[in-house]
Amino acid sequence: MSNITVLGGNGYTGAAVVAEALRRGHTVSIVSRSQPQAPLAGVRYVTGSALDPEVLDSALEGADAVVMAVSSRDGGPQIAPELASLLVKRAGPRRLAVVGGFSSLRPAEGAPRFIEAGVPEQYRAEAEAGHGSLEVLQGAPEGVDWVFFSPAAKFGAWFPVEPSGAYRLGGEVAILDEEGNSYLHAEDLALAILDIIESGDHSREHVSVVS
């Protein structure tokens, strides 16, 4: 089993990743600004900001893989590229799994990414920060093992999507249904993230995940 550090482990995506990692028998560390009232058994909590190098170094100690799933709330999107840069500098042999957004995908091979075609103003800051994380990873030195995950268009606690217990994996071209939609629950994304961490597949790739 592996030691996995989850940044954003108390959020919608991160909590699902933590639960799935624990279910599979992995050891999990979470960076949290404060100690939780009901800590999970088997989780090591590192208190502080992940942007603090000392806190981050403590959280990464002994980690085989790192999942970055920062929340879109409380300034989460704005810190994403900076946090990705810190992780790249500290990657070593660790696998980096970074969760971004749908807007980094393309509607077709060779077409501009959705973010290049324009994103509604209320989502732009989050989309730009998520895509900034992808650009950080793409510029990482050879040998840094990263995977960037773009979830479906309909993804988040506010979408009434039920977990399916399965997922479909694609590349940087969006997987859409006949109406141009795609859906994903955090539990299904967690399955994909843990499967890829465990398999070692898709190194230095941008992948898309839908239910």
C-alpha cells in the first residue's frame, strides 16, 4: 500500500479521494488549516496552509503520491498554480495527481480549448487558475511524474449527479453525450484517480473523466 497526501482533502473531491484511498488500505495525510472536530481513523492531519513550505514539506514526508484537489471556495482557485509549482519543485519520485477543470479540455482534436473560446465570467477565475496548474505541470522538468484530471462539465456538489461506481477515461478531448453534456460524481472521479495512482499509467498526461 502507498502513502498518499491529499491537498484539499476536506472538499467535495478531496474527501471522496480520501475515503477511497482509506477503503483500499492506503495511508493518508491531509493538510488542514485547523484540526477537524471528528478526525478520520487512519488519517494524519497536518495543520496549516499548504502554501507554507514547512507545512507542505511535513505533509509530503514519506508520501508516494500527492493529490491536489483544492476547493473552489475560500480563494482555492487562485492558489492552484502556485501550489502546483511548489509540488513540482518537491516532486522527487512522487506521483502528482492534480484535479483541474472541464475548461482545459478541447471539443475536438486540434480545436482550441474551451477556456480559449471563452468561459462565463462567474467561472473564469476558477477556470484560469485550474488551467494555470496544467501549464505548470506541462512545463515541469522531465522525470516529474504528473497526471492532470479534467472532470466532466457537470461536476460539483451543486449538481444532482449520483455515483455510478464506474467511470470512462479519455484524453484532452471532452467526452460528451448527444446533447453535448457530461456528468461525474466525486466518488467516480476518486475511483479513476486511485486506479491511475496505483497503476502508474498516464504519466505526464492530461486525462478526462466522466461517469
